[in-house]
Amino acid sequence: MHPSPSTRKGDHGFTNRSPTARKGVPGFTLAGRYAHSSNLVWPAHTPQRRWHTGHMTDTPTPEARTNEPAQASSLPSLAVTGASGNVGGTTARLLSERGLPLRLLANTPSRAPELPGAIAVKCSYEDTLTTRVALEGVDVLFMVSVPESEDRLDKHLAFVDAAAASGVRHIVYLSFMNAAPNSTFTLARTHFHTEERIKASGMTYTFLRDNFYADFFVELPDEEGRILGPAGDGRVGVVAREDAGRVAAGVLADPGRYENQILDVTGPEALTLDEIADVLSRVWGRPVTYVRETVEEAYESRRKWPAAQWEYDSWVSTYTSIARGEMDVVSSTVRDVTGRDPLTFEEVARAALTLVS
């Protein structure tokens, strides 16, 4: 199956595209995530409250999912975006289970999960008065990416500016592996420029550079059991969305420990697409094969899905980034932060099969 623009709730923003594919429907790749479990090894920690006291004239009251209007000074100082998505949802749930009060920033607060100690507040990725008020009093902020779009970077930069202006002290940003201005995977370039804006903002930071998600590759084969793309014999250190959420929660529970650090978040091994196909064949009990395409063939085979050129570029560069070795990264971050080994690709595939059956 080829990456495509199918849309549903995800983790890159308040409402975003999932990096996984659907059976029979083209799926889209990108840094994004999921799942749950509560066995994190964390030190007891409550983010420092540092309420922002500057008020603007005629500022609106934050809109929250409560019976009474919420004032910034009464809201938790630990804020999470993307809580209705996969990685963001796992992160929020684990933090709530730890007993940490949360401010869930959501474009539609009624869609945010109902968690003990959490308050959902209306907020969007814009530098508006409403956004600044929603961020007022936030000390530590978890920022996931907004849905993939042509103006995605503009939204990211606006949100970073709003966070800095509102007095946010520390931002944990869900970034992407080897983010750089010339990354082969075109969407990784947006992550690089977002990181640079955060560095220049004066806020302290932690960048979580997730590799591609194992869960995406589980759903990648098309109806004929084929994975098509120009990845060659390259390897990718796929990480489970569950582990990505665990790492984010661990960092947010003790942000001072990871201040001004960049963490590569990967699975326990780097696999070729042939090896991924072999694992899926074994788990599913039916043949799955990796079919090598040239770059030209990859663009042509995806033209049957109407899309903008930037989307075609991102779909194809998913594979070429693997071919060029940029995703061949394996780190110890999951164990270092959570105290447990990362899930293997086979474990993710078997868990997905259990959910389906």
C-alpha cells in the first residue's frame, strides 16, 4: 500500500492524519503514534507551577470542558496537545495515571479524553489572543505536530511564538529522526525549522526525534500483500507508537532531567523492508512481499490518488530516506527513559492482529 492523504484522528495536532495505512486505502507516513500501558519507571515529580501574571485588556476566558469558566490561574501548568490522538493520547493517559494534573489543549475540547485530573481547554496552532490565553500559566508544554499541509510550518511557528509570549518555560516537541534542512524525507524539514524556532525562542526544550512508526508498517501491505516503494536494501529503526508515548510521558514527568536535549526514539533493531515483510508473513500466516520500485515508478504508481505535489514528494521520500540510510538508527532512549525495552516489530504486529481478530 502506498502512503496517501486519508484523514482521521491522529497525533500530529489537534485533528490530524494518521501515519498508518488502512487496508485497501492508501495510508500516510510521518512522525506520528499510539497504545497504552502504565509501567513507566518515573521519579516522583510535579512540574513547577510558574503562573504567568501578565494580563491583556479584555482577554477572553479560556473555554474549558467544565461547568464553570476556567481562569488561567486555576488550570494545571503541564499542558498536552494531541491528547485525542495516538501518541498524545498515550502520553496524557500515562501522566494522568501518575497523578499529574493536566491541561489538555484541544481545538474541540469535547473530543479530548476524560482523564482524572485533566481539564480540556480550547486552543489552536495559531498566535492569537485565544491561544495565548489558553497557554497562560503553562510551565511545561508537550507539542505534537499539526496535520500535514502546505502551511504546516507556518502553524508550528505561530504556536511556538504564542507559547513563548505566554510565558511557557519548557517545551517538549515531538519531532522526527534526523530532522535537517535537507532531510530526504521532505516532512522532516518542517520539524527542523520548528526546532530552530523553539531554540531561538528562549524556552528550554526537549526534542523527541521519533523514527517511523512500526504500526505504520504493519498496515502497509496492499490487498495483494505487497509493500511497494524505492527503499532498496535500506534499514529503518521502527518504533512502536506505544513506546513513543511512554518516552514522551517519562520526559514530561521529569523535564529538568532532559533540558535542552535531543533524543532519538527508536525500536530495538533496524529492519529492511524485506525483513518487515517476512515478519508480517509469519504473523499473518500469508505471504507478504516487498516489491522494489524505482523513484520514477513510485511517483507513477501513486498518481492514481489525486494529491498536491508536496504530498507525492512526502510519500515517495518515505522510502528514499530509508534507502539513503537516514532511518538506520537504533538508540537506547526507550529503555533509558522508561526502564523497559522497546517493543519489537513482531510484538507490534502480533498486538495489531489480536486487536483485529
